[in-house]
Amino acid sequence: MGIAINGVDITDAQIASELPHHRHAANPLKQAVHEVVLRQLLLQEAARLGVGAGLEGQPLDEDDLIEALFELELRVPPVTDDACRRYYQGRLERYRTGAVLEARHILFQVTPAAPLELLRGTAELLLAELQANPERFEELARTYSNCPSGAVGGSLGQLQRGQCVPEFEALLFRLQPGELAGRLLETRFGLHIVQVMRSDPGHLVPYEAVAAQIADELGRQSWQRALHQYMRILAGRAAIEGVELEGVDTPLVQ
């Protein structure tokens, strides 16, 4: 069965034209099909509402037509200063700059010869030993770590935000100076025993310095929510054949 929107067929040529824009998607064909369908929904709605005349009565191209439809139809709640302040207060660490720490780790790298469960058992034994005898960290790092830092007792030197993989960074910046993480950390590199030696929290950027940035971010989020809702309304009242739109991520509604 072919694809049709309110009785209007979606052609193979339309899908083929859209396909190059989604070559990096997990399923390029599915993504292209849904994008064409959503675009058709919007163009049909613009035609129904009589949107379409540009300057001097010239017809708008499709992109401008969709923008004009959004201007007419989307109801986007304004972003208030109170909302921006709540966003800021809920994410203070995000607006801290200059934070730096010194850390060390022991890495147990997963290899075909050393599968994950075998490494986990060894790593947990070493973690327990370090919890009882923390002064052995450098010794055990030199013996067991699969990271070049093992040669210097596991020291990673000074680290700032953005220098490590996200899951490693998230744990590091939660630890207090001298604190040994109470659990193994798993990353794409393997399993880590992690300790922070010293830290400087940096300083908090004042709200006033980031208020405009936060307002822009919340404004984009508000617009995206309004667009999601609008597209659900259009899809809900349209006769759509040959494709299921529910739960689809698309550049139009992300």
C-alpha cells in the first residue's frame, strides 16, 4: 500500500529527494518518509488556511510557507524571568567556571583475554583493599592499571570540565578532595577506580551574565513543545495511510 495524506499520494520521487538529508540517521529511509509526510501535513494546512501570499502577492516557496503557518498558528508561551531564575538555580554547576581538580585512577581495560566479569571481580577486590588501605593506591596503580598513568601512580594531573568522557567527569566533580569513589566506574575504556586528590570549585557565573542565554534556551524548548503539540493535532485529524507517525523524531518536531 502506498502512502497518502488526506488522499494526496506521497511519491517515490519526494522521498528520494529527502533521503540525502537523513543519511546519518539510524534508519534514513524511515526518517525521510516521515519528514515528507509531516511536510505534506503542514503544506496542506497552510493551503486550508489560505496562507501563501508573499510580498506583492507573489506565492511563497514551501519553506517560507511553513514559516508563515507557524507564525500564524503556533501558540508559544513567553519565557518569564521567574522561569529563567528557577532554571539557573536548578543547574548551578552548569554555570560554574574555572573548576579544576587533581585526580588519579586505576583502569581495568576490557579485552578478549580479560572479559568484563573477570575484570570486575579483580577491580572490586582492589577497591575493597584501597578502602581499607588507601595509602596503597600508587602501588596498585603501577601494578594493575592499563592506563599509561599507571606508571606515575595513576595520576591524571589537573582536569577541567570537558576534558573527560561525560560519565567519568560526572563522577569526578561529585567527589570531595581525598575521596575515593565507593563504586567502580564503567566507561567505554573499561572499569575505573577513581580518587580525587584536590579540587578548586572555581566561581559561579552570576545569573545576570547568563540570563539572556537561558531565556534563549527556554524559548527554544517552549517553541519545540508548541510545535510537537501542533503536529500531533494535525496528524490526529488527518487521514494518513501507509505510515505510522506516533513517536517519530524528526527535524521538524525535535
